[in-house]
Amino acid sequence: MKAFIAFTKKEFTESLRTYRLIVLAAVFLLLGLMSPLTAKLLPEIMGSIDLGDGVFITMPEASAMSSWEQFFGYIGQMGMLALIITFGGLMANELSRGTLINLLTKGMKRQTVILSKFLTASVLWAGSYALSLAVCYAYTAFFWPGGVLSNAFLAFFSLWLFGEFLIALLIFGGVLFGNFYGSLLGCFGVIIILSTLNLFPALSKFNPSSLAAQTLNLLSAQKEAADYLPAFIICAAAAALLVAAAIAVFNKRRV
Amino acid sequence: MGDLKEYLPILIPLGIVSVGLLIASLAHIFTHKKYRVGNRALWVIVSFINFIGPVLYFAIGKGDE
């Protein structure tokens, strides 16, 4: 436990010194700000495009729901991209630089490294996501007061859970390949496979990637929580399994 | 475009944060000589890609100290 706390402290200090914490927070703050703004501006921009012969595109008036639609779009794509780039080197950089050798030969357990890194990344991700959510919520309430969100907790929780899945995937990829690009490519590969599977509507119920894109439908009450329950369970189980697999692989691996 | 004033409460913080990110990464690029990948010119250009540029620089480009 002592080793775990000490290593976690080291992880947070590292996040601070490598600007990881501040950059991630800034990016998610930006995404939170951009969502309501895009929602508000989009109808005006589209409306000002002349398709010729005086034909204009008319879009429905922006509402709180269009702001949340943008939020899910931004966080689900740009946010996840930022998350992947930021945490891609989490495990891989230590392995390629050999900075863990000293600690491990002094008797620190290998699982401590993985669990501590997972915890730190989760805290950073949860913090930046909460920041983004709070900002978007405040501006959405400011521009479109009096809206009611259904299933709000589950819908927002699902995005966070998908982020956790990606972090677990990045750590596993980092342990497996031992370098930044391997970890990154492994993660993108899984995302591409999952998005391809999403083309089949029958599978989207079980697909973790629908947590990042489709749970918006929970907010507008077009779908019920039960529709995504299998995806929730599979996503959480996959994340836990990936962390366990990362520990197992790391135990066998030469540092 | 409608009344710009309506958007000010959101445009001001948006501007501050994205310019802040840009300045932070440019400042780091110009005060450091060594990069893990690429060179100074590349990273200066990349920094201008809105918010993903600085993220990329701090994650991949920044050299070890």
C-alpha cells in the first residue's frame, strides 16, 4: 500500500510536470465551451449559405438538446482523440526509457505500477470530463433555460465509462507493445473494429462504442436505460479484463 | 450573423483558453532545443492546429528533460 501511494504521488507529479494535467483540462474546457456555441451558431451558418436561386437551408431552431448533441459529438470524437494521445505514452514511455527498472528491482510489485497508472489516468480523465460537463451544463442552462434532461446520469456516465475502457486499452497496448505508437495503433485498431461492428444495428446494443455516440438518445428519452445495459456491462467488464490482462502480461515481460 | 454581443460570454473564455494553449506550446517550443520527434518548424506549424496541435506537441514532440 505504501508503494502504491508513493507511486501514485509520483504519477501525479509527473502529470503536472509534463503538462499532461493542464493540457487535458484546457482541452476539455474548450470542448465544453464549444458545444453550446456550435449548437447556437450552426443554424445561422447553415441558414446563410445560398444554394443558388435564393434557396437556403433551414434548420430547426437550436435547443438545449442540440447543445448536448454537440457535446456528445465533441467529447466522443475530439475528446477521446485527446485522451488517447495524452495517455498513449502512459505505460509505453516508462518501458522504452527503462525508468521502471530501478523501482522494480527494489521490490515494488509490478501490479502496483499498472493499478497506480490506471488510477491516475482515471482521476485525470474524470476531472477533465467533469469540468467540461459543468461548463457545457452552465452555458446550456444560460442560453436555453428550463430544459429537462432524462436519464442524465446514465447518459453522461456512459461517456466516462467509454473513456475508462480506452485508458485500460492504452495501458494494455503499452505493456504489450512497449512503445507509444504500438499503444496508439492498438487502440485505434480496436476503435475501428468496434465502429465497424456498429454498422450492424443488432450489435449496437452490446457494443461499447455505442456508449460514446448513441447514449445521447437517453437524454432525449428516445431510448431507455435498459437498451444500453448490455453495452454498459460489456464495457465495464472489458475495462477490468484489460487491466487484469495488462498485469498478467507485465508480470511475464522483460522490463 | 446575429448580434455578436449575445455570444461574448462564451467567446471570451473560449478565446482565452485556446490562445493560452497556443502560447504555452509555442513558449515551450521556443525555449527548448531538443524534440523527441520532428523539428522546431514542424512543431510551430502543428501548434496552430486548434487544440489538437498543442496536445500532440506536449504528448509526442516535447523532449525529455
